[in-house]
Amino acid sequence: MTQAQQTRNRAFVISGLGIALLIAVFLSPFASSNPDGLDRAAQDHDFEKRAAEEPIAHKLPFYQVFEEYQLRGVPEQIATPAAGLIGTLVTFGLAWGSGKILVRNRDSQE
């Protein structure tokens, strides 16, 4: 890969991450408070009461930090944008790290 291609790829990744962060931080406060599709279907078909009282996910350590798409322990005005920021960065990090590992493994096999 040439230096120009690497520069274009880096610019593409950085601008994509920047756009995703802008959306996560500035548009997340405008998200609807109505139930999402799965919750709405559960309500419409009367099976929401069958859900576990204490879902397994609630026992995971990272779940204690977030609640209903908000970051716990911060002022309400920035709780949702902060959760969006962290979620976007974690998702990007996992995708980028996975890509690095997969590309490294592929290169070593050739």
C-alpha cells in the first residue's frame, strides 16, 4: 500500500469516526423516549410480563455504569450524549482492533 493510499484510508477512518461521534453526542438527546420495536411488540402482544425480573445483563459489571442509554452519576443534560460518546468509541475500538488482528493473521498466513 502506498503512502497516499494510507493517508486516504486514515483520513476516511478519522472522518467517519468524527461523523459518528458528532451524531452520537449531538443527536442522541433528541432520540424518542417511546419504547423501541421489541418493547412495543412485547407490550402489544402481552408478553412483556414474562421477561425475567433481573435479566442476566444487569449482573454484568459494565451494565452498572449505564441505564436506559444514559451514563449513571453524571448530570442529566450530558448523561445521554456521554453514553453515546463512550458507546461509539468502544464500538469503534472493538471493530478497529478486530480488523487489525484479522489483517495481521491473514498477512502471516500468506
